[in-house]
Amino acid sequence: MKNSYSTLIFFLALGIFGIITTEMGMIGVLPLVTQKFHIAPSEAGYLVSAFALIVAISGPFLTLLASGMNRKAILLSAILMFAISNWVYAYTTSFEVMLAFRIVPAFFHPVFFSIALATAVSLVPPEKSGKAVTQVMAGVTVGFAFGVPITSYLSTKISLEAAFLFGAIVSVIAFIGILVWLPSTPVKGRMSFGKQLGILRKPQLWLTILIVVMIFSGMSSVYSYFAEYLGEITHMNGTWISVMLMIFGVTMIAGNFLFGFFLNKSMTKTVILFPLVYAVIYLFTYYWGSHFWPMAVIVFVWGAVHSGGLILSQVLLMTDAKEAPEFGNSLFVSFSNVGITVGTWIGGLFISRLGAHQLMWSGIVLLSLAFILIIIKIAISNEKSFVYH
């Protein structure tokens, strides 16, 4: 039983790895996409922002609708769509077709996350639910650490088609694993829509949502054009860009532990300092980004700090949505993707109108807004409701 459970958790995590590789792997190959279809970087950025926008709009509601459906059927349908989409990316000669197949799987993204986590938790005793969630969500960090750079590396060393086929193969393997190891799981009880949606009446929740959107906008306005910046400003070739993406992802893993420690020590100080520290990284990048080795060092630190944005955003939002944790999780997925959409769009504007070197200022402005909102939240909240221990 234990071995079968571990195997199932592996394939659920692999499915999330495949989804993150599909979603974020596009960032590492955007320069090649612009060349293939003869389009501007800002237009290619739609492949990132359109995906995120659909996740943002559909996430909470599709998650609620899917809550009454057979979990196995939902998971298999979702991961199959990601496999098909990657295959289309590999062979299409039309940018419009590629964009369409970025939009379609985006509807399945939040549903797979939510159902995969619910499935893992349902298979273990309550006291082990946290560990189950952590194991499944490892697919996210590993996706950043290895899925994104592997996609970039394959596109450089073999072809753009090979990079997308990698994502397709990962999704197919996850599909087979879930098909074999997960029993049919019809849902006997449907969650109450009214109770879940009731948390949206809390004013402090909407302020937290706005903070999450600003944090993710500030991070994504620059990270979405990571490869573009390293190629144009730092003059790194495709191989070095892949290495930088991997360094970024690996230090994100270290950042998970680091920010977990900081958040436990002092939630308030960590939340206040985060946008300021991230803005300083952008300033260093602005002044030293054209120098190879200083930029490599910056990327090392950048990845660790980037993971902090994911962790503290989720903790903030889940604390304010504690009455409905499943719906709260879908809100995090949704509004973090609103931030990715807004940030990618703003970053694209900066590149197209001011040039790649000025990209850092988009992130600095957005993180400054996040800082102001955090200060407002502290000012109108008492210490007991803001500090979470």
C-alpha cells in the first residue's frame, strides 16, 4: 500500500512538473519563438500572459465545478491536454495556432493542481496531509529548477521542436502513471458553493489579493523576459542562458527553506522587507546586467529571493481565506496568474518602448506599489491578525 501510494504521489508530482514546464518553459524559448514566427518579443510574450490570464479568470470557478466530478477523469483529461498542446507547439507553423493551444490547456491548469492536492490529502491520515501536499507541490520547484532550463537547453542544442516534445513526453508518462496507479475516485459529497464564496465578503482578503497581484506583477514583469534580457543585455548565448535558468531554479529550492525560516521568525518583517530586497536586486541588475560574471552572481541570489514571493504570497492569502482552504488555494492560483498577466504585459511595454535595459524599472515600480499596499495592510490591521504563528 505504501509503495503504491508513493508511486501515485510521484506521478501526481510529475504531472505538476509537466504543467510548470509547459507554462514557464516558454519563457526560456521566447527568443527562438520570436525568430521562428518573425514577431516582436512583446507579441511573443502573449504566450505567457494569455496562459496566465485564462488561469486567473477561470481558476476558482472551474475548481468549484470540478469538485463534484470523478477525480481520476479530471486529472487524466487535464494532463492529456498538456501533452497534446506541447505536440502542437512542436509542429505548428502558425503563431495563432500556438497561442490557441496556450489558451486551451490553461483552463485545466488550476483544476489539475487543486484535484491533485485533494487526491493526495485524501489518501493519507489528517496528520500527514501537510507532507502529502509538500510532496506533490515539489513538482513546482523542480519544474523551475530543471523543467524550464532543460526546455531552454534542448531548444538551443537540438531544436525548438525537441524542447516542446520534452514537455509532451513528461505529460504522457504522468498520464500513464495516473491511469495505472490511481483508482477511480468519484466524489460522494460536493462542497458548498455558498460557504466557499462567502469568504469574498471579507475586505481584508481583497487587500491581500491586491498585494499578491502586485508582488507577482513585479516578479513577472522581468522574469517573463529573463532569456531575452540575458541574451540582449548580458550577451549570453543559448547554453549560458540555460545554465542561468537552472541556477535560478536550484536557488529557488534553497530559497524555499530560507524564507520558511524567515517567515517563522517574523512574518511582518519578512513581508515588509521582501519587495525592498527584490527591488535592490533589480537595481543591481540594471547597473551590472551587462557584465557577465556579476550578472551570474545576481541570478544566483535572484532565484532564492524569487521563491520568497511565492511562499509569502500564499501564506498571506491562505491565512485570510482559512475558512475555505480549497477555495483559498484556487484564489492564490488565480490571482498570482493575474499578476503574471499584468506583469508580462507591462514588461513587454517597457521592452518595446524603452528597450530591454530599462525593463528593470517596470519591476521596481510594481514592487514599490506592493510595498505601499503592505504598509497600508499593517496600518489597518492589528498585530494579532497580521502576524501568523
